[in-house]
Amino acid sequence: MNRYPWWKHLIIAVALLVGLIYTLPNFFGEAPAVQLSSGKSTVKLNADSLAKVEAALKQANIVADFVEFDGNSIKARFADTDTQLKARDVLGRTFNPDPQDERYIVALNLVSRSPHWLRTLHANPMFLGLDLRGGVHFLMQVDMKGALTQKIESLTGDIRSLLRDKDIRHSGIRRDDQVVTVRFHDDAGRKAARNALTDSLADLQWTDGTDSDGTGTLTLVGRLKPQSERTIQENALKQNITTLHNRINELGVSEPIIQQQGLDRVVVQLPGVQDTAKAKDIIGRTATLEVRMVDDSTEAHAALAGGTVPFGTEKFADRQGVPVIVKRQVVLTGDNLTDAQPGFDENQEAAVHLTLDARGARIFKDVTRESIGKRMAIILFEKGKGEVVTAPVIRSEISGGRVQISGSMQGDEAADTALLLRAGSLAAPMEIIEERTVGPSLGAANIEQGFHSLTYGFAAIAVFMIAYYLLFGVFSTLALAVNLLLLVAVLSMLQATLTLPGIAAIALTLGMAIDANVLINERVREELRNGAAPQSAIQAGYEHAWATILDSNVTTMIVGVALLMFGSGPVKGFAVVHCLGILTSMFSAVFFSRGLVNLWYGRQKKLKSVSIGQVWKAAAKPGALSTDVDTVDQ
């Protein structure tokens, strides 16, 4: 009657084994480590890099617990922080001999002390939030002058297109810092241009003037209005914050904190982040895309041979180090991108497929129609340095807003480039001016109290259940321990971030889980009180209590899902642990606890009594109570 088939016992055994394996890493703690990762999308780590790390540490007489390559980075674990700091300096000098060009990121990190066999099973400890373990803190400076310069660059192209559409003749357009100067042959052309530009470009304020070269050429000088400057700077800061959110979402970091500080700074806090190098890499990159025309003039070819770069042009190198002379005028920027996905070109080589917005598609169509036979350079700017991704010859007009970047790139390189561009371009350049590890915000005492509350709460529940329900209380306590074990294991497998609200959710889960066992035990007592045989009472108690347990857990789960959907920050962290705890409690309180009862009592055919505490029976006369106690486990 009360026997589980073998496959149910197997499920319990497997659940316990998996729970133990994935809970174990949380007890080993963390050790200081140094992590090496690529600082640019064009730089990749491989087995040779691993050998180089080991050789550099050996030459400096630094002993590492282990050095491993995980596919994206190389981690070296050390016994103490002093050795960690020495190793960081050694690896920094080895991989970044030029401090001005950091091709690799050498960052301090923490890795689990768990043994190698657990890591091979992908058993990792769960992360602790900023209020428990701390995390990574970045203070980023926004280049507001760069935002204004980018806006002026964009407006310069709009001015040129507008005058061409209006058929207004001019003798040249020049941009000096944040001032745009348009030259004219006569005053009539200048008046017509002023009227057209004033109506169409409300951000610029126009004044008449003459050229300073002494020729007396009539000019129209445009400057950003003060109100427009403020609006551009505010929008740039908001767009950068949004972009950072998108990039951090690509990292999969839970509960990030991204806040504006002052007029031109942004604070980024990533709680529970272990892979700090990857976070710094993705967040710190100011990857933007610019499309410019290549200068193939005689002066440009002379500059490639070692001459002076012509006025209005710049020199960049492609991925093979070959210099390319491009014009300063920007045809398109990353702002015109709506999507970027890795893929393959017609030659089955890695490529990045870009989708432009309506404005970008129109500009690109006009430029390619007018520049057939000329070269167009697609430049990727990372950390303030530009690199020509590709500079193809325009064979025909390109319409539809779909552009393809291909060249000498690998598949993972194309994926990294697409990730940066898809996450959104920065409206203004940003740089990390401060990086530090944040300590627990609530202090070590509060952290200790949080874990002690779980321990003392569990102990109090165990004492009460064993004292009140005897052996069935022992079964309930073991089921509660299994519930806690499975919950920690699931959080570790999901690599969730545990915060103080999460600890509160665990405490609530313990109370709810033991409530299910209380219902079961009382139903068994009720059956015994009504005169049922012990075996029948056990079976009926579990079956009758199941409907009540299911109803209460489903209604509680509905509330948890609502918090998960509409909550944010600490509320969402509470809801995640709360919902997972409900699922694990239903398994442990019902399925596992009955398995223990079946193992203990199920094989006893002539069971006379069960150890479940006092079972009070009603007296024969209505309204009276008897003090007779049903003998239980005498």
C-alpha cells in the first residue's frame, strides 16, 4: 500500500545527488585570480596565449594554483592577494608592452576554490549581490564635446544635401570644430541659403560674414544654439545610459545599477559579477561605426608613400595594417543602424549584415549612386582608435537599407562586432575613469545576521517538528533540508545572484514548505483519530492533503509570478527565489517526505502504531473530551 516503485526511488536518489553536486561549490569560497581577455574584437586568445601566460609567470617565479583557458579568457588562480597583484603586473607588461595601446585586458578577479572535477561538471557557486558580496563599480566620463562635434558633422552633411536639393549654388562648406562655414559667390545666393537653412535646420543659428583669408568671400556661419547644445548633451547622456543597459543585458548580468552622476558622468554597478574583464571589455568599448569615402587622389597616393595627408582627410589602417586615406566627411554613423547580425557573404566568409533606418537607407542610396567606381570605407572606432573594416569599390547603387561588411574576419569576430553595433552606438564617446570593487553595502554584520536568521529559523522549526510530531517530525525536517539543498542547487545551476531579498525569500520558503508537512501530519492524525489503520491513515493523509497543498502553492505562485513580471531590482530578485522555492518545496514536502515514510513503514505489513505524536480522540458523549491518548510508537 505504502510502497514506492523503484523508479520513484531512483528519481529521489538522482535529485539528491544533483542537489549535492551543484550545492557543494558554494562551500569552498573564492580565491584571488587574474583574468586575461582580449581588449579588441580583432584580438583573440588561443592555446599559444595560455603557454605565454604560463611562461611569463614561471619566469617571474610566481606559482599559480592553476592556469586554464575557458574559450574566451585565461584565468590564473593564486593563493593570496599579494601574489595576485604581482601576477597582474607581470602579465600586463607581457601582453601590453605599449600602455597607449591596450590590446589585452588584465583584470583582477575572484574564482571559486572548488576542485577541478566539480568545474568539469559546470558546477559553479551562485553569485552574491552587491549587498552581500559586492561587485564591480565603474565611473564613466561622457565626452560632451565629442557629442556636439558628432552633431555638427551630421548637420554638415544635411546642409550639403539641402543646398543641392534646393539648387542653391555655393563655393564650399567647411567645418572648424563646432562652427560650419558656407561660402558663396554673391549675396543673393547667401540670402536664399539663409532662408532655406533657417527653416530646415532649427538647431543652428546663422550669421553673415566674410572669409578671413582676405579675399572678401561672402560666408554664412552656423553655430549651435545654446538651447540646442543643452538638448544634445542631455540626449547624448540618456542614449549612452540606454546603450549601457543594452550591452549589460547582452552580458546577462542581473540587477545592474546604471545611474547618472552629475552632468556628464555615469555610474555602473554590476552586482555579483565574476567575469569582470568581460564586463569591462563590453562596457568600456566605445565602438561606433562610420562610413566615409576613400580619397584616391594623387595627393592621397603621395601620402601613402610617406607624404603629408591632404587637408580634410585622415589616415587609418585596415586589419592587415595597410594604410587607407579617407575623407573627414562622415556619410553615415552607427546612429542609422537598426540591426546588426553575423552571417556569411557570397563567398561563405564571415560577415556582418547591417540594416539601416529610412534616413540612412536614403543617404546610402544617393551616395552609392553618385560614387560608382569609387571606394567606400567602413570604419569601426574602438577605444578612440579607428580601424578600416573593409573598403570595397562601389559597383552599383545600393538600395533597400541592407549593407554587408565583410573582410578578413573570423566567425566569432563577426559575432563580437555585431553584438557591439546591435547593442547600440554611443551618442558620445565614454571612458572609464574609475574602476573598483564595491564592498557589501550593508556590512559584514548584516550579512552574517542574514545567514544566521536562516540557520536559527531552520533549527527552531526542526526542534518544534520533532518535539510535536516525533518521527514524522524527523521526516519533515529532512524534507525541509532537502528543499533547501535543491533550492540552492537550482540557483547555482541558473547562476542566479543572491541578495538580501533573496535570503528573505528562502526564509519564507522554509516556512511555506514546513506548512505542507504540517498539513500532511495533521491529516494522518485525523485518519488515526477516526479509527483508520496506520497504513491506511498514512495513505489517506497524503492523498487528502495534496489538494490543499496544491491550491495554496498555486495561489502563492500566482503572486510570485506577478512580482516577477512587474517588479524590478530587489523585488524581482525576491520573486525569482520565491517561485523556485515553491517548486522545490512541493517536491520535497510531498514526494520526498512520503518516500521516507514508505521506506520506514511501508514494508511493515502488520503495522500497529506510528510515531506521530499525540492523537486525541473524541469522547463518547458529545461535547466532552477524553484524556485517553492513542498509543503511538510505544
